[in-house]
Amino acid sequence: QVQLVESGGGLVQPGGSLRLSCAAAGFTFSLFSMNWYRQAPGKERELVASISTDDSSNYEESVKGRFTISRDNAKNTVYLQMNSLKPEDTAVYYCNAQRQRLSIKRNYWGQGTQVTVSS
């Protein structure tokens, strides 16, 4: 069955770094765009970073220059390297896999991992 399992979250001080990982199983990983979303309490879930099947990437403006998304198709894993973390980065971070073609629509979600940035 389809699984997306996030890991690497935790408590970090402002200015610190974390690397999130998302291990995927149960689908053809290389055919899916991979995304990291986050949701803070009382706020909408927002797209943080995306990486396409051709390895092109996009970032939400507030994390540009600080976060890097990457994927390893051989390991069926997507990563989010987060540097220079700020308190406003505090949220539950979710891994998402998406495939959308003319006749195919797929959208899978992990359970999330908590990131807390606090002194």
C-alpha cells in the first residue's frame, strides 16, 4: 500500500538547521512530483517547496535561500534541508506526492512531522 513517512523534525533554536526526510513506498516514485507543505495552528496549509520529475524545484518566497528540496529516486526519498530557521517556520511539515495527467490524478499525503523553532 502507499506510504509516505516523514522524519527529522524536532526542536531547534532560531538560526539552526534541520533536515526532513520522506520515505515513499507503494507507487512509482520517479513519476510523481514531490512537495513539502506546512501548517501552523490556526493557519492554512501552505506549499513550501516542490520538486518535479525532471528535478526542477520551486520555493515559497519566504524560504528561498534557506531551504533546499532534493530527491533520490534510487532511494524513493525526498528531503528538505532547512537552514537559518526562524520561529515563523514552526509548523507541522507534510510530505506530498502528486501525479496529474489528462487521465491520471493521484495525490498522497504523509502524517506530518513537527518542527518547532524556539529559544
